[in-house]
Amino acid sequence: MTEIIANTKKLFIKTYGCQMNVYDSDRMADALAPHGYEPTGDIMAADLVLLNTCHIREKASEKVFSELGRMKELQDLRRAAGADLMIGVAGCVAQAEGEEIARRAPVVDMVFGPQSYHRLPEMLSEAASRRSLHPSQQRAVVDTDYPEEDKFEHLPAASKEVTIKRGLTAFLTVQEGCDKFCAFCVVPYTRGSEVSRPVSQVLTEARNLVAAGVKEITLLGQNVNAYHGLDAAGRTVGLGELAYLLADIAGLERVRYTTSHPRDMDDALIAAHRDLDILMPYLHLPVQSGSDTMLKAMNRRHTAAEYLRTIERIKTARPDMALSGDFIVGFPGETEQDFEDTLSIIRDVGYASAYSFKYSTRPGTPGANLGGQIAEEIKTERLHRLQDLVNAQTTAFHAACVGKTMPVLIERPGRMPGQVGGRSPYLQAVHLDGSPDLIGAIHQVEIVGTSTNSLVGRLKVAQAA
Ligand code: SAH
Ligand code: SF4
Ligand code: F3S
């Protein structure tokens, strides 16, 4: 039994990067709650600040060091007021840079990677005891090992309070790490090799979330559709099969999953999309480039035609499926023709939305050593052209929704009194006139218009029979 400590300290977590970091930040808060730490939204009142960092692109990484400069000022302020501040760096930059962070920023008390979160309470007490040493001997606690034990086994399950704070939708990490080694990407180095959580752990956490009021769960993984968890009989269960098991949980109304790799869209998962209404018809399926030369250089291990064929299979199973994607422009060696091929695949697919990035050289990845690095101005120019195309597609997708009736999960009061807001199956924000009583359930809504980045709806009142 963990000893419950009553005197409350304030914890502020700043989260960068992907949804998996968002999930992890909540787990860290859960792990510290029994040790007297209560989350706060006010960094000025914090006794402990954790930066949960992202290493995916250079800009994301560099944010940490500028933030740590501000942390030093904050610590000085806290000390002047007779209090103190401890600082921890977690996440993917911590994993990648370890000791280097402590060296560059002596203000840091702890540096620890994503595989060590369950050890956070011990690290914290070790860091606190090092505070009493002579300043010349003070050193940050650094933990970037990949432990043998399963961190998920040791992290507290999503607690009721945290779930209520999150509301009607929640993330649930089912898979972590990546074995694919795309030439541009740091994830296999920061998150380690692929690990899937056992089926029973996933189902228990899903049931707890639903019991606390969650209606929509997004399953997370760096390669979520490579999920291969073991069931009680020791059999491997893929994401498709897991979806059927989740569909049996009473009260769970929507399931999404992200991020998928095109190579792992297997028949079982596609069949689940055909059979299960609970699986939302909106899929994030990054292709990165439409050029086979680039796809090969990126080590994506599929061609543009194979990607298009996969989408065809998905749309045959689920005709109302919409897609989102990720694109990288300016990978080493990318010619104007390669880039045109990317625009061309975007036109072929017709995305509902997409994220696009200039290639950012990441130390230690194969892409960093390739010749033919692309000039910054060319990357910028290509990114703009790509984003113009994608923005036009997003606008067209929103416009095509007008006149349709769709289920909307009503989540919150709207911008104006008398309005409520929610999400469509395609993650579009929808605003409509309606009473706050509608919040917390899915209602049929007719889409009557669009406004910037959202849809305007009208509640469909069920006709009496
Ligand atoms: N596992 C996912 C992607 C995780 S990273 C997948 O396989 O698709 C999220 C996105 O960041 C990637 O899809 C890619 O578009 C982008 N990205 C990753 N590394 C990058 C880099 N070095 N430079 C620019 N963008 C990058
Ligand atoms: Fe990175 Fe590729 Fe793995 Fe996605 S599949 S996390 S892009 S290495
Ligand atoms: Fe960033 Fe790590 Fe996620 S590098 S995108 S926080 S897996």
C-alpha cells in the first residue's frame, strides 16, 4: 500500500509533442498524487514543474532549453518568496539527451525518459535528498534506462478524478515504441522497440474510463495498428480483434486510434471498420511522400501505389471513411518531380486534413548522413504549395458535410449562451443551438453551414412514430 501524504504540493506539467505525451503526463500526475502532489494550472504556484518534451523536429527539441532558462527565473522568484521549485525534464528529449540536459541546464533536478515514469516517486525523493548536499556536489538524477519491467503494470490506472477532469473523451496508450526506423525519425531511439500492452490491461483501463463517464476512447501508439497484445490464453491479438472486444464494453460509444502505418492496415482491421459502428470512419494514415524514390530513401517500405491500394480497400469496407495524413517536404534528394508526385498523391486521396512539415535533420538518424540536403527556401516554398492544396481540400471536405446529418458527441457549452459544442465523427468541431442537457451524449445533428475551422449544426428532433 502506498502511504497517503496529506500535505499538498503543487505539480505543473507542461506537455509538448504527440498525444502519447499527453497520456503520459496524466499518468505521471496519477503516479505523484499519492505522494502529495496535486496538479495546478498555475505555474507560478508550482512546487514541481515537469517538462514532458518532444524530440521529433529541431524546433521542438530546442524549446526545452529556452523553457529551462525561464524555469531558472521562476525558481529564483519562488525562493525569494520563501518557497522552492523542483524541475524535471521527461519525454523524448530527456531520453535522447540524458546527462547533456543536466550539463547544459544545472537548474534541472531530474532527467528521465518515457520508460521510467513509474519510478518517478523514487526519483523525486532522491532528487530532494541531493538538494541537501553541498552545491558543488549537487547533480541531477538521470534515468534513461530501458527497464525490464513493464511500466504500465506499475503505473496507477487512469484514476477517477483525472478522468472526470478529462471529460468525455480520453486517450489510452496500447502500444509504444517503433521498429520501423524510417530514415528521418527519432522515435525508435527515444521510445525504444515496439511493445504492446496485454489485452486484459487495455480492456480494464477502457472499462475504468467508461465507468468514469468517458464515451470516446482514442487508442494510442507510435504504430498503433502494429498492436499485438497477448490475451489471457497467451494468444496474440491484433488491433482489429481488439476493436471487437472494445465494442462489447457497454457505454463506450466511439473508438479511434492513431497513428497507423500503411503497412500494418491488415485485413482484420479493415474488416473491423466494415463491421463496427463504434470505430469512427476517420483514419490518420501518414504517407510522408508520393514519390517512390523518396519513400524508398525514407525506408517507408511501401510504394505510392500500394498506399493508394490500401485506401481503396479501406473505402470499400467503409465508404464514408475520410483520411488525414502527414507529409514531409525537403527530405534529402527530393527533386521538383518528387515533390510534384506528393502533390499528385494528395490530389488522388483527397484528405479531410493533413499535417505537413519541413524535413528537420535529426542527429543519429540515417537521414542526417544523406547527401542532397535541401535548401531551407526550397523547403519553405514546397511546404506552402502543399499546405495550399491541403487547406483547399479541408475546406472542400467541410463544405461537403453541409446537408448531411451526423452523430455529434456534445461535449461542452458553446461560444454563445444557448449554444452547445461537440465533435463530428471526423473530429470537426460542431456548434449548434441547444440546451446544456444535451452535453454528454451523442445526438443526430444536421449540418447547415460552415465557419472557420468548424461546422454549424441543427439538432434533429426524432420524429414520433
Ligand atoms: N508513427 C507515425 C509518425 C510519428 S512522428 C508514422 O509512422 O507515420 C509524426 C510525424 O512527424 C511523422 O508522420 C512525420 O510526418 C513527422 N516527422 C517525423 N520526423 C520528422 C523529421 N525529422 N522532420 C520533419 N518531420 C518529421
Ligand atoms: Fe517514426 Fe517511421 Fe516509426 Fe512512424 S513508423 S514512428 S515515422 S520510424
Ligand atoms: Fe515527440 Fe516523442 Fe511523441 S519525439 S512526437 S513526443 S514520441
